[in-house]
Amino acid sequence: MTKAVLYIRVSTDKQAQHGISLEAQEAKGKAYASLYDLEIVATCVDAGESAKSLNRPALQDALAHLESGDAAALLVVKLDRLTRSVKDLSILIDDYFSSRFSLLSVSENIDTRTAGGRLVLNILASVSAWEREAVSERTKAALSHKKASGFTLGAAPFGFTIDDGKLVEIEEEQKVISEILSLRESGANFAAISRQVGFYPQRVRNIYRRATA
């Protein structure tokens, strides 16, 4: 019997408070475990946590169970409970599930204890990567066409305003962007920069990414 950690997650505080989704995930996970020779040694719950980052308390706890030898597999009800990011999924596969530990997903019927399960996981990761690249290519092509025409779409990013369909720099906001870039280049993290410029860390991160794209 394989020892496994059950990882469950909901993305909003409302879902966490009502607990319905969490309870449903736990019930499905335990039912799956009873059918496929798994012993759940721990259930790790991220309540109200986004999948945008792997830095989630319960996920890190689940991975620590694997590293410590308490379990040999991670069980999720659906892959998007684990991550919605192709990049993060690739990191998890490379660091944990390519050879050292097993990953099992109820909805996608993935069990990397088998060659077939490993093949399905790799195909899903490849298809997701292709879809993201295809969307990116279409978006870049559309934006390039608009830029060539001298026009912009949507709301103006920080540091600019829109005048007659064209982006025009805002001097004071451009100074803030320059300060963010300078601080980042000097090694400051986004939390430290946010305190310096008076913005939330997420907004600082978004401004930096847009400025360096």
C-alpha cells in the first residue's frame, strides 16, 4: 500500500468558510484512495489560496511530507487544485514527480506509479504549454499590428495615459517606474520596494513585469 498526502485547495475565502468544496474534495480523495491501494497519512488544506504561486502553506507542508519520507505520493482531486501554471507544473514534475515521488489526480485519472500515468501527465503538460504559446503568439501578433498603426487597446498601463488612441507618458509615474527598476536591479525584493514607493507588492510586481516585458 502506497502512503499518500491528500492536498486540497479552494481559491476564495467564501468557499473556505462554507467548506462545501473542501469537504467534497476530501470525500473524493478518500474514496479514490480506498479503491487504488493508498493510505492517506495527512490531509493538507489551503483554504482561500490562489494557485498563482507554489508558495502556499499547505502545499509546502504536503511537499515536506514527501521529502521527509512520511509519504511517497501526492493525491489531488484535480490538477488545477495543485496548480494552474504550466511553468509551476513543470517545476513540480522536475523536482518531485519525474522519478522520486508519485502524483495522482482523481479527475484526470493520473497515476504516475504507472508508465501510462506518467505519459498522460506529460501529454497534459505539453498540450497546456502549446495552448499558452499559441495564445501568446496570437496576442503578440495583434498587439504588433496595433502598435504599427500607432494605436493601443484597453486601459493605459501605469506610467501612461491614452490620448487619441496613443500612449503618452506621465512624467511623475515614469519616475516611479524608474525607481522600481533601479531598486530591483540593486537586489531589493518586491516587499521592500513596495514600502519604498508606497504601493502593494503585487502592484509593484505587475509594474516591474510590464516595464521589463
